[in-house]
Amino acid sequence: MDGPGSRHSTDLFIAEQVRTDRLQQLFRQSVSAVFGSFLAAVMLCWLCWQRVDQSVACAWLALLGGASLLRISMFLRYFRSPECERTPQRWERQYWLTLSLSAAIWGGGALALMPPADLVAQALVMLFAVGMSVSAVSCYSAYRNMTLVSISLVLLPSTLWLLFQHSTMQVGMAFAVLVFASFVASATHSLSIALETAFRLSREMAQAHSISTRAAHTDELTGLKNRRAFFEHAQQLYSECQRNQVNLCAVMLDMDHFKRINDTYGHQVGDQVLRQMGLVISASFRDTDVHGRLGGEEFAVLLPDTSIEVAVKIAEQLIEAIAGLMTDPVHGITASLGVASTATGDNDLHSLMHSADQALYRAKALGRNQVVVAP
């Protein structure tokens, strides 16, 4: 049963995965926003070209273009980086800085562009600013604070300026924008919670599937592959070795007098001996090797790209490691091993395992606690 500490570690792991998912969605969703914000500024300047200070418009577009290039370079570095490096710790701060800079330039430029006595131009500026805010909701929805900051930087400079003007129309526009912003703030809160919940459920389901899959393929007592999983991986490995014309050795292992251990000391002690066997086998072979518990006290190992001489040496070292096991009150644990190789002509996995099994039975017949090679 999992303890509180294990559950806490799992929650932290899922939380970090959710954070990574949010970052990935942020980068995928917001690529178009970089181009959209600059094009919106160009269109606004074009529509108001005869109504605004053209030098201010040109300076604004130049600054916004520089900020856009900075953001584009960040996107290129992100998408070109390895998957393992796309972490929130590395990219969130950079994204915050570039977005804040771009939004501040957009909002400040819109205010600088605002003609004091032209209501039509003012309305156009506010219309484009509100449009930018709507796009922010769709682009940065996974990060509520990021959405609110970008909207505030774009909207507030012009809105506050309008709010302190003498015209009823200007004040009315400012209040309308503030009401809109309040609704957006409420909507972003609900949207960000819904997205985080969806990310969390997706990760929890993936983890549950991974755990159930592992449980279905793992022997609960030893932690090795169970019989079904062993033969699934064994067949894949055998086919790969045949395709690459690489030698494959099979080792069959059976513990000596294991029934006597169970009868003398009880199944609890016998289970502890099997757990120790699982640890020894796990530590004795390479990641490329396939090993598992076939049932009872019988184990099997496949060694790809290994000569029969090396396989025998490894099997003998395994016998020594088993002899060193200390599981009170059991002493003097031994095992018998049979080794076979595809080099002897076994033309399928079944015949290879059968040859190793026959060698194992010969090791038993010759007195146990030894390695026998299939003829």
C-alpha cells in the first residue's frame, strides 16, 4: 500500500507534468500572436495614418517590430531545443519577459498614437486594443496571470487616459472597456481552471494506465517480468537478433530444493528468498538483456550479442552470487543453470528455450549447483 510520502511524491510529479503541459500549449497556441500583434499595429497605423503623428507611428512600429523579432527568436530556440530541455524552469521566465515587453510597447504606443481631439481615431485605437485583449484570452489561456497582465498592459494606458478626459463619449468608452475587462478577468479564471483540470486528469489517466500496464507485466514478488511479459519481449529480441545476424544465448535457472525451504521454514521465508533472487538477477545483467520469472522458482534470461563462453561465465558468476545470499534462517542457497545458444542451430525461440531447459535438467541430474551447456 502506498504511504502518504509516496502519494505526496506522486502529486508533485503530476503537478510538474501539468506545468510542462501548460507551457507546451502556451508555445503552440501563441506563435500566431506574435505576428498578429504586429499586423494589428500596422493596420491601425494605416487606418489612422492621416489622423495621427506619423513619426510616433513609425517609432511605435519599429519598437514593436524589435520586440516581435525577440519573441520569434525565443520561439525558434524553444522548438529547436530537445524535448527534455523544454521545461517550465527554463522557458517560463523568458516568455514572461518577452510578452510583457511586447504588451507594454503595444499599450504605450497606442496611448502615444491617440490623437487628443479625434474621437473616431480614439475609437479605432480602443477597438484594436480590445481585439488584442480578446486574442490574449485565446493565446495565453493556460496562464491566467499572464493573460491578465498582457491585457492590462495593452488596455490600461489608453483606458485611463480616456477616463480622465472631459468628453462624455470618451469617459463612456473607458467605462465600457473596463466592464469588458472585468468580464474577461472572470472568464480567464474559469478557463484556466478548466484547462488545468483537463491537463491533470489526462496525466492521472496516463499514469494509471502505466501502472496497470506495469502491474500486468511484472511479477509482484520478484519485480522481474512475469511469464507473459518475458516471452513477449523474448520473441521481439529473438527476431531482432535473427534480423541482425547476432548470436543469442538463453539461460534457464531453477533453484535447488526450493520446496524443502517452503516445507521447512514456511512460504513467507520462501517468498523472501525469491525476492532476493529477483534482486540478484536484476543486478547481474545488462539493460539489453531480457529476464523474468517463468513460475515457481524457475527463471530465464536472454543475452543478445553474447558468445556461449561469455554466457557460461556470466551463469557461473550468478551461481556465486546466489551462494552469497543470506536469508535467515535459510543458508546455503544454490541453483542449477542451463545455457543454450542460437549458434548451435536452434531455429526459433521455442527450440532455444527448450535446449536451455534440457541443459538445466542435466545440471540437476549431475548433482545441482552447476552450469551445463546444451550440446
